[in-house]
Amino acid sequence: MSRRPGFPFPIGANALLSGTLLKGRYRVLRELGKGGEAELFVARDEKLRRNVAVKFQRPRAFESTETYAYYGQRIEEEHHRLAGMVDVPGVPQVFDRGQLEFGHHRRYLVMELVDGVTLTSWITAHQPVPAVAAVSVIAPLCEILADLHTKGIVHRDVTPNNVMVQFDGRIRLLDVGISVTAGEPNDAPGGSPGYAAPEQYIQDTVLTPQVDVFALGALLFAMVVSRLPYSDLEHPLASSAPAFPKGFRAEMPEPLRSLGLAMVSVDPRERPRGVGEVLRYLRPMLPAPGSSASPKATCPDPTARYRLGLSGP
């Protein structure tokens, strides 16, 4: 099958070329990235004259029909979840959904395009991240997650790849694709290595918002000391397992270090009681309104929201 760029059907059964038109409205501009289950593109909404993000189900390879259909259903489930989060600041809005009219009819979501950098690239550029900047990332994530937890949703995949730092310093939380309803049995053990709480590796265990508290603690250490807790150990972890090897000293302010270690406790009952409690501990460590930027300020600078009194996560 062959069509010139700009026509609704591109060359090849699974290919997506610049100029592909979706639903007579969204024109694909370029690829942003890809993961294990999806590909992300920038497109132009020609009706509203704005750029959007389009998340596509990955092209079919050698998986079974059932497996391919399962990944398509995951896209549909993510649309349903995002539609219920329109009132959650910090989570990109979903605008539309659809299915390609060619190839294997890949499903896709049309979403708000977040202008910024991934936390992964931001950490790489600034390691080790100054403690005040790290706190200024974790605090707004606590606010976003508090709204999700109030709705009974556990994100389950808070990692640097799923966090964006906007160019004005605001923080956004992406990818609710594997989020679950709090209290549901864990029917898909596993998660992102280093950030998944120990209970995520246990079949049929009940997942709670404490899963996200653990991930935030791991994220804190990844930023400030460039090391993840339990990185030298294998699951399942013993309840007495040390987060870091004997002799390793996390170089960070003591109150922040103590909080971080509590957040990554193996036993979820020993972690702070929710992201609200984490936020209460973090507030005294945030930049004061009206304070000046540090000479070592990162770019983008997540402390700006607090220094300049900006609203929203």
C-alpha cells in the first residue's frame, strides 16, 4: 500500500509518516518517542489550531491476536481513566480517541501536549540534583497523587520517564496506563525496576496508595544521591533488608534523608501514611516565596513555582 505524505493512508501496513491525517483533523508531525506498549507522536489539530500528543498502540509484530487485542484494550482503559481525571491539575487532559483505518487498526489517544523535558533527561543534566530542587519536584507530585488517591486510583508507575518538568518549572505526571483501583488484588505482578514497591511483585496482594509513596521515595534518592534503594538486592525483599549497603552514606540533609528512608520501607505500614503526610514533612524544606534563585539553579527550575508564588502543580 502506498500513498503520498499528506494523504490519510501512509506507506506500509503499520507505518506512520509525517502528514498522516487522523479522523480528518489531526495531522501527524513527528515522533516523540516509544515504549514497550506505545508510540508517541506530535500532531496538529487543524480544527482548533493547536499541537497535541497522540499515543498509539505499538504496531503488531509477532504477538498473538489475543495479546495484540489486549494492548489495544489497555489504550481504551487509559482513555476511560484519563476522562475521569479532567479535574486533576498536573495530569494531561485527553481530548479524543480513535483507531487507524489501515494495517492492524491500531488504537490511539489524542492528548494535551506537555511542553517541557522528561525528568529522566533533567536528572541526567543535573546529577546530583540539589536537595531543594528535588523537594520542589516531589512536593507537586504529592499534590497530584493526592487527587488521584482521593479518586481511589493508584498510579503504580511513578518514574522519571513518566514525569515532565515544564519550561516554567511546573511538574506534570504522565502515563496512567497501568494505574489500578486502590484495594484491588494485584493480578499483574511487577513494575519499573527500582521504583516499584516490593508489594507490586506479589501476586494477588492488595495495592494501596502506599505503592506511590514508595516510588516517590525512590525518585528522591535517584535525584539527590544518584542511586536507587535496594538496587543490589533481588525480590522478594526481606522486611529487614537495608535500603542501601552498609557504609553507604546518602549525602543529603538529615530530615530529608530520614523521610526518604521511611518512604522506601519494605513494609508499607512503616511508610508515611499517604502523600499528604509526605507533603507536610516537605513543606518546611521548600523555597520561601520571594526568595532568589540559587546560582546553581537547574533549567528548567522547579523551585520557581514556590519562589514566584505560581499556582497549580
